[in-house]
Amino acid sequence: MIRSMTGFGRASFCVAGRTFDVEVRSVNHRFLDARARLPKPLVAHEAEVRARIQQRIARGKVDLAVAPSQGSAAPPQRLEIDLEAATQYARAAAHLRETEGLAGSLDVGTALGLPGIARFVEPELPQEEMQRALVGAVDAALDTLDAMRVAEGAALEQDLSARLDRVSALADDLEQRQGVVREAARERLRKRAEQLAQETGLFDSARLHQEIVIAADRMDVTEEIVRLRSHVDQSRATVASGGPGSPVGRRLDFLLQEFGREVNTIGSKGSDAPIAHTVVELKTEVERIREQVQNVE
């Protein structure tokens, strides 16, 4: 079954009292473009997250974001004092008093305000536990995303099947109309030859036969119809072959280029209003199929 390139997935995980949300979105794209945005405590796992996306998705623009959940309180920060820096400040102050005769002293309050002595830091999260929880949530979000892509893919497959049926029916109409057009062309040439014979007294049956053959060849679209039906069969087979790890969108896109080529050739050969109308319908169906295929993985 084919997959759509559009989807959304969400999951959450909690480590050391902190809750994080994982959201992943995908839209159509010619190739796979996977991006991950992680908060500072998790940024070391960004490459692993992208790798898991690449294992599951073959095509599409995928954006995965991890962020602290709304209402999830951050753990209290811890005050950290650099005693070595404070000692160096105190020694420097004493040295200035003794050697330069400067007045004053360095008290504790002033020292704590000096650069590099006191700072608040967030407690470190357990990295192993964080990595396991993150990977589990990413997989869960990707499962939800994949389920949506499968569901949309089923709808796409149904629509494509109906439109390919319509293309086949229009090809049948062309084939039936082609015989009528050829016979009408023969009849016009015969009447013209008879009229010339009456006006001039000359009748060249060999030339008439040659003109009929040339006209029939110029209007013949049998080869194009055969190829059009072949493209329909190949498209059906390609859709049926779609599945996990088997993206078919680019193959279908190529086949649609071939559809367009055959339809344009039929249109250039057609000299009949019903055929021209059928060609317009064919072009419309091919364009609708193309719009749907743009979202097939």
C-alpha cells in the first residue's frame, strides 16, 4: 500500500520529574529532508534522532521538535561557588593593600558579585535514562505519523485507481472513434475523387488509394493508445508495489510524464471534434493524477 507524505505524530516522556513533548510533522518533498530541534539537555542526541527518522521514512520534508511540556516545572537551579576564583580575588586584594597602600577590604557580599565566582546551574539529567526515554518517544511519535501517512495513502490509492479506470475508459473511446474517423476520411477522399473525375474526366484509382493510406497513417493513434494502456498497467503495478521501504512516488511521476507525451501526440494527430474533446478529458485526468502523486511517498 502506498503512503502519503503528509502526517503528524506526537508523544511525551518524563525523566527526573521533567516532561518533554515530541512532535513530528511531514509534508511532500522531492527527496527526504529530515530535521530535528532538541532542547539543550538533549542536543547531544540530535544525530541519533535524525537517523531514526531516516530509517522509517524514505521521502518527504520531516520536522521533529522536542520541547519541555507546558506546565512542566523545571528543577530548581543549584548555586555553584568557584572557591578557587574567590581565593584569587582575595589574594589580589591583599596584595594591592600591601604593595600599593590601597585602603579597603574585600567582603563576602562584594566577592559573590564578582565575575566568575557565583552562578546558578541546572542539575544534570541522567543521560542514559534520558536517551532511552527520548528514543522511545521519538519511535512512538513516528508510529503515529506513519499511521496517518498509511491512512491518507489508502485514500490516495483509491482515488488513483478510479482515475486510472477513467483513463482506460477514455482510451477505449479513442479507439472506437478512431475507426469512425478513418472511415469518414476515406469517404471524403472518395467523394473528392469522384467530383474531380466528373469535372475533368480523369480518375486515378492508384492515387486515390495512396491518398487514403497517407491520411489513415497520419490520423492513426493506435500506437499511442497501446502505450497509454501500458502506462496505466505500469501505474497500477507501481501503486500495488508501494509499502514500507518501497517509495513509489518518483516512479509514478515519471510515468505521468509518459502519459502526457502520448496524450499530446494523440491531440496533434486528431482531426475530429469528439477526439479533441476526449483528449481534453484525458489531459484533465492526467493533471489530477499528477496532483495526487505529488503527495505519494
